[in-house]
Amino acid sequence: MKKIFSISLFILLTSSLVIYGWGDKGHKTIAAFAMKYIPAEMKFSDSFKSAITEHAVDPDNRKKDDKTEGPKHFIDIDYYKEFTNGIVITSRDSLNKLYGESVVTKEGILPWATEETFSKLVNAFKEKNKDNVFLYASDLAHYVGDGHQPLHATVNYNGQLTSQKGVHSRYEIDMVDNYYT
């Protein structure tokens, strides 16, 4: 019984390291820097900017309950044979036609999730819907952060194909937590 508990605890702890993008600290740091460059004419209060920064981790937290959320955080671009020939198919519809929607989703949809979230943010501004501006700005901060994590763009995201298993969390969580002050 003790062994089963220990194994279960180990699996829970190690899986939680892989589930979260840059980790809370990394995502909040990226969002905080982005908030410094919000144009003054947008008139975001400091408390609103701080709230967006704090909620930039929300998409990671949603992964537990929303099965559609996970693929929004990465794209295994090197999965596609066209990529190895120097071609990047930017249309999700075109990729769906070539590979099937389930394959495209399995290999990650980060660029399109980012684009869709940006469109929703623009609409929220047009509608003057402060709650949705907050939601989509926080989500956009997250997805843009994930898009700048190099290991979120490769099939070998965790070093599993090159005998470097665990590199993902060491890079994006341990390194940030240990060396960023």
C-alpha cells in the first residue's frame, strides 16, 4: 500500500511539472513585461494590468477540466513533413485537409488559439465588455508566452526522443524559478 501511494505521489508531482507552461513565475513575468508596453490610450489601470498578470496562468489551470485546452499551448511543427522541406502551412484548414482534424489537434493548435484569442479580444474591446477584455487579455498573454517557449514547438518537447527526458520542466520551470530574480 505504501509503495502504491509513493508511486501515485511521484506520478502526480512529475506530471504537474509537465502540464504547466512556463510555470506560474515565468508566465506572470512575461505578462508583467507585456503590461509595461500597453499604450497609454488604452487606459488600463495599474490594478487591471496586475490582474491580467496574475491571471496569465489561468489557461494552464483550465487544462485539468477542459480537454480542449491542452492543444492550445503548443504546436509540434516538426511533425509535418512539409516543415522538413522548408514549408510551413499556416492555414489550419489546409492542415486539417492534409492530416485530418484529430491529428492537427493532437500535434497542437497554439498559433490558431493565439489568433482566435486575439480576435475575441478585439471584439471585446469593440463591445466595451470589460470582463471579456480581461479574460482574453489574460489568455493572450499566456498563449503568446507559450509561443515563445522553444520546447512548445517540437515533437521532442521533453527530450524523450534524445535521452534527455525531463528537459521541458527543467528549462521552463526550474531554470526560471532558480535563476530569475
